Amino acid sequence: MDEQFKQSFERAILSQVDAFASQPVKKDAYDYCEQLKHRDDIWKICLQFVLESTYDQVKFWCFGTLSSFLSERANILSDQDKDIIKKALMHWFLNVLNNRTPAFLKNKFCEALIAIFRLEYYSRWPTFFKDLFSILSNSPSELMIEMYLNILDTIDFEFVARYIERSPESHKRAVEIKDAMREDCVPQIVSTFYTILSAKHLVLSNRCLTTMSNYIDWIDINLVTTEQFVQLFYQFLTMNEFRTNTCKCLCVMVEKGMNDNDKLKLITSLQIPQILLNTVVDSENDEQFAESVSELAAGVSNQLLEISSRPNQDFHLYSSASKILQDIFPFVLALFADADDQVSSSVIKFLNDFVSVIKKSKTLQFESLQTQLHEMLSTIQKKAKFTEDFKFDPSQQDDYETGFLEYRKELFVLYKNIGIIAPDLMKQFIHALTSHTISNLNVLGFADAEICLTLLYITAEVFPDMINRPNVNQQENIFFNLLLQIVGSNISSFPHSSIQLAYFEVLSRYASLIPRFPDDIISSMLQSFVDQRGLRNSNPQVQGRAKFLFSKFSKPLRDRLSGFIEPLFASIKEIMAINLPSDQDLIDGDYGGDRFFLYEAVGYLCASEKVNSETRQKIFQEILVPINSAIEEILNQKLFMSDSAEKPRFTKYIGSMVRAAAFLSKGFDDSAAKKIYFKDSVGFFKHFLMTVTRVHSELPKSKDIQTCVILYYHRMIELMNEEILEVIPSTLSNLYQSCTEIYQMKDLLILLGQLMQKYKDKVFNLINDMFGPLLTKIYPMMNNGVYDYSLINTSEESREKSELHKSYFVFLHTIFLTGLQQVLISDSKYFINLQQVIVLTLQIFTSKKKNRSMFNGVLETILKGCQHASVHHIKLALLCLENIVNCYSPQLGAEFNDFVMKNITVETFTMLFRPDFDINDGASFNVVSNVTQVFAALVDKCGPAFLNYLANSFLPQLGMDTNDIQGFCLTLQDINNKKNNGLERFKQLFITFLQSRKKK
């Protein structure tokens, strides 16, 4: 190797990490190094430079490249080459490595060493561990001990760690290495652990505890539970320097898989319960130790819980485990109540599991259970409180706020679970908490008031019958009284946004109880919504949420609030007003978003039969007439022509008014059109429909307008009778003509689906006329299926195409469900479309298919779109195929049947045989059920032709022998025999067949 190459080589590596090097220089250096990696002798170059170079960066690159070479191209190495590599690496280890070697280089060396270890151990390197033990036996330096532990950690990472995904080949090799180590060296490794730990070196002994924890999971547990080790653990637990990692080590030992009898013996022999009960936890001064103790307590408690709750458990095991668990339970509760949230969080999963066991089985009962459950409720109430400095604005929250909100969710799950097993206790608790909070509002902080309201809100989930049955006796329902206390107090005036939010959440959650409240109480509730506490709150977050909750509150109370509607509307119409958006409104983007919930609320209230016609008309006139006039003025004067892409002021204005009218109509369902007292109200919406139709014809290219128009039409399809069919064809034509984006086509398909579901054969001609043009537009939007779904692509475009695929299949399925299948075959050109539909449906399954001349290039590009598809897509496609067979096979003749059955057979089997199709996955398992349904339809409609094709053509190509083919076809032939449970019998046979194929 000449000097010039050495200099060029080192310069190329160093240039890549040189902060002052230009990008072109870095790129040239990178390309040069990448070319070198492809040389067959690169391993020799790397070995020379790790031994001779003075640059750590060069050695780092060489170790990494050598490691990759050994993992990917070791097949070109001879045994002599591998011996050279082993010798060179061990030479570097013993003679080049020194105390000045940086950590990153030591770690990279370990990767390279274990890469050759993977290839050579045990058959060609049986002395690997003996060599390491020899180094340790001769008064090793701290550096050698550190490297020894590094090597063991790398072995664990490469061959043991469960969080690493491995190929089947790598997994097999990992098992071989672990088995060889168990036979060869594990006892000696454990002996070195004891030696290193006994030295009580601050760094190395702690490091050894961590390494040992990794190995405990797969070695013989008896090796580390000897009297020597146990005594050493006890010593470490009394030493601040080692107790944290010792706890972690004990936790791994306790959680190691073994039978219940051995597990209980292990827990008692290690005296874990006594260790816990004698431990003083001080999270303020030693947070890490407190967390490790909490994890140990949770670990041992979970093990004891599993033993004591096992069905048909031996009585001695049950009683012993439950007794120990009962003894340490107070300590667990103390950890749960610890001031440190991490310490507390560690035991929450166990407590949830404990409560679940109590719920399922009455055998595990502590004498003090009710007291302990009450203690848990009290702890939840205290631990879930916000701190004074908590940042409620999501844009300002950091990791602490995010973590605490997740912790609160865990607490609330436990709270609900306790309520399920101890409902009376929860009622007493929430009653006492609410009464105490309301009585002491003047002296309590915001956090106390907020958690009271939040727990009251969550409690409703535990008692749905008491909340959702307003006819329950008021004396028997404690929530009547609690809600009266809340509303009658001034808690909603507490000057903190979290309390105001929680207050309105409570009102909406308990709305079904309110009809029986007196008018003055209801008036007080409504006032809180409309004043500075709610809709006029200075905090945008509270204001927006209050609008949504007011709509949610109004829906179940529409009849009870009918007497308040006029003053209520008068108080909020100012807030409801839609004005021409300002520049800032256009910048903010969500122009008027929350305001629409007020229109929805007014719609709910107006839809009450108790509201007289005059009042309803008056309100509608105040809302819809100005909106209609404003839109007409803009259209007449062409004001929208002044809009720019950056400032679509009038377009946004029109869209918001159309959306407001759509939300207003949500209070009315399709029965409203049939009721005489809603006739005038529906008339307002019908009249406005003409304006909406004009809006779209004037602004056909506006995406925002199209979205709003479709929303309004969705509502009118629900609200109006068949007269909408007189208007909608022209609008659909405009929508189709202006449909240039994927999301627009998806929205159009959903609208057509709604029309078909409601009007069925009445829209046959409409769907029939649109079907062909729709296909011609849908296919290019999906690139005729040319989209690589096998790529994990989270781009917006890929998601939109996937959603369009799904909407397309739902649209087809709706055609069949509504009896409109004749659309696909109404004339010859649509028969061609049917074939295209079938192929596009089939494309969801396959990975690669040859080009088929009958569909030219279209078929090839469609089939390419199937590289990867969600299970939901597949199931929808299978439903479409089943419908196609059932609907058309009887009438389209033998040629059609032959085309369908052959394509379906090939494509479904291809899909099921794909390597990425996991039949053991629940969702994929359901797909097999869908496939059997399609086969059942083929047997029913195609009969002998389908079975003959399978027996004589398709199945023999799979390599099945004659007996298996005969059994497969005979079982399939009987698939529709319900008396013999034929469908289930074939499905089981089919699953067994697929599983056997996967194993080959």
C-alpha cells in the first residue's frame, strides 16, 4: 500500500467530518469512501489502518466498515482470512487499546469483534471466552474490565435483546450462539460478575450490575441466587452507590419466566418483601433509587398477583402469594402516593391489574380492601391536581406538561376501574369531595376546584344508567344534588380557565339530568354559557370549547329549553354574526370555525316541537335571510372576482355562510320534512338551496366552496323529500366538472353513496349517467393504480390516494347494497367498464402480474397499485368481488364466468401467498374468511366449472398432490351446505393449507 493511497484514504475520511470542508469536498470524499467499500480487499485495508493510523476518526470508519463487510460479504472470505481478522482485532485489543482511546472507538471495536464472533463461534473459535477469561485472570486493568463488559453488552444487543427485530436467519443464529454459550461459558461469565461486583468499584460494579441484568433473562437463575450473590445484594442495598442498580437487577430476577412454585420460592428466598418493607424511599434526595424501588415493588406485586389469581391454583401457592401481597400492599400504596410522579407511575399498571382481578374474581379479597380502595381514590385526587405553574397553553407546554397529562390519563383509568368494583364507595367519595370543595371554595386553590369537577365528570362514565335515565327517582340519584351544588355555587366564576372548561364539560356530560331542574337553575346554567365565563370568555380556548359544549348541551335539552329560546338567541346572535373576514382572519386560517357550533345549537333548539312556528320562523328569518341576501349581493356584483389566491376574502365569506346554514340544519332529521309543523323551516332551507346551487355554478373551481356546497347537500339529502332530486343532477354535474383533486373526488363519491342509500332505485338514471364518466376520471387520479403502496410513505398525496381507493370500493359496494348493480351492465360500454371495475378491484391483491392484452396498458398499471394495501382495502375489495359474482354470473354467461373465476382465483391466492401476509395476524385472519365467502359465491354461481378449473388447472400448478386436491375440492364443493357447517369446515381446511404453504 503506497504512501499516496494512505494519505488519500485518510484525507477522504477526515474530510467528511471536517466542519470547515465545503460540501463539494465532503461529497467527493464520501463517494470515494463508498467506492472503496465495494472492494473485495477492503477488510485488509481496514485492518491495516486500525493498527497503524493515528486518527481516531479513521479507525472508527474502518471498524464500522469491517463490521458491515463481515455482516454482508463474509461469504468471499476464506477460513485463513477470518483467522487473520481475529488475530488482528485481538492484537488491537491487547496492544493498541489504551486509556486514551475514546468511548466511541471502543464501542465500534466491539461491533467489529462481535461481527467476526457471529461467524466463527463456536465451531471455529471455541477459545473466544477462554481468551477473555485469561485476560481477566491476570490482574486486569480497569480498562480491560470495562472492555470485557462492553463485549458482553454487545453480544446481548446482537443476539438476545428482545427489542431488536431479526430476520429468521439471524434469529436462528442467535439461538445457536446462546445455546453454545450455555454449554461453554455461562457459569464462568457469572463467576466474573461476582468477582467484579465484589471489588465494589463505583463505576465498574455498577456497570456489571447493568450487564448482569441483561443476562439474567436467559441464563440459569440458580447461578445468580447463590448465598454468595444474595449476601452481596444485601450489602449493595445498604450502599447508596450501588442500591439503585441492585434494585433493577432484583427486579429482572423476579420477573424472569418460571413456574409459579419456583417464582414464589425465588421471591421468598431473596426476601424481597422484607427488603421492600425495610426500605426508606426518599424521592426528593435520591429520585433514581426511589424509581427503582417502585419498579421492584410493582414487579414483585405483579408476580404475586398472577400466582394468587391463577384459575385452579394450588391452595398453598394461592394463600402464600396473597398473604405476601397483602403484607406489601400498604408499601405499594405509599409509593403510589409519592410526591415524585415517576415513582407513582411505576405502580399504576399493577394497581389497575389488581383492580381488574378483584372485578373478575371474588377470591382475592383483603380485609382492608375498602379502606385501601378509598386511599387509592384519595391519592388519585391529590396526584392528578395541576401545579400552580402548569402551562395550559399547548403551544407553551414542554416535556413536563406532556408527561403529566399522560400520567393524569393513567390515574383516571384507575379511578374508573375502582368505581366499577366499588360503586358505593365512589359515590361516597365524589359526594364528599364535591361537598367539601363547594363549601371551601374561598380558601381552596384552582387545582382543588378543577380536580373536583374533572372527577365528577369522569364519574359519569362509571354510572351511565344514573346519568342517562332522567326518570330515575331524584332522591335515589346523588348526581342531582351534586349538580345542584355545582350550579348553585360560584365555582364557574373562579378566575382560572381550567375550572371554566371543566365546569362546562360537567354541564354537557350531565345534561340528561337537567330537564327536571327548576327554571331558575337552568337559567343560571344558560347564563354561565353566554357570559364572560363561556362564549364571551377572554381565553380563546375556553371560548371555543364553550361553543362546542353549548351545542352538545342543547341537543338532549331541546324540549326543556324551548321556553328560553328567544332570550337565549337574542344573547348570542351577536356572537353568531358572520362578517367579511379581515386580513388577520385570513392569516389565522380557521375563520369562524367554532362559531358554527352556535348555529348547530340554535338548530337543535328550533327543531323542538314545543317551539311555536312563529318563533321558529322569526329566528330563521334573522339568520338565513341576511345570509342569503349577502351571498346574492356578492354574486350579483361579482365581488368575488376581486379575490386573490392569498386573500380569498369574499370566497371565504360565502363559504362560511353556506357552512353556517348547513350546521343550522343539523337540528332537523329526515323526519322533519314529513312533519307539518316543520314545513316552514324546511322551506327556508329549500330556498337557500337554490342560492347554494348558484354559488357553485358561479365559483366552480373554488375548493373551499365545493367543500361547503357538498356539506350543505349532505344535509339537504337528509332533510328534504324527493324534490331534491330535481335540483341535484345539475349540481352533481358541476361538481363532477370541477373535480380536479383527489379529495374532491372522494367527497363526490361519498355524496353519491348517500344519495343511493336514501333514494335507491329513484336515482338509477342519475348514477347510470354518471358512472362511466366517473370511472374515466377516477382511474387517472389513482394513476390507473400505478402507486407503490409497498413503500412506507406518509406523504399527504399517498394518504389521499389510499383514501380514494377505499372510497371507490365503498362506492361500488353501495351500488350492490342498494340494488343498483344494473348500472354496471346497462349497455355494452358499461360491460367494458364492469371488466375494468373487476380488474381494478382485483389489483388490491397482487404483487406482480403480466400484462394482459385485453386491457392493454390500463390493466398493467392498475395491477401495480396493489403492492401494498391495508386490510380494510382488501376486505372492501373482496366484498365487491363477492357482489360481482352473485349479481352478474347468472346473466352474463359462460365467458364472463370464466373470466371472473380465473382472475379471482389467481389474484386471491397470490395475495394470500405474499410474504408480508401474516395469517396469524387477527385482521389478516379475517381476510381469509372474506376469501372463503367469495369462493362460496363462485361455487354457487359457477359450480362445476370453478371446481374443474381448480382441480385440473390451478391447484396442480401449486404442486399439490392428487389426494390433497381431491380433498380440497370435495370440501369446497360442500361449502354452501349449512347443515354440515360447510363454510366453517372449508375455512378451517383453507387456513391449514395456507399455514402449511407459509412454512415451506
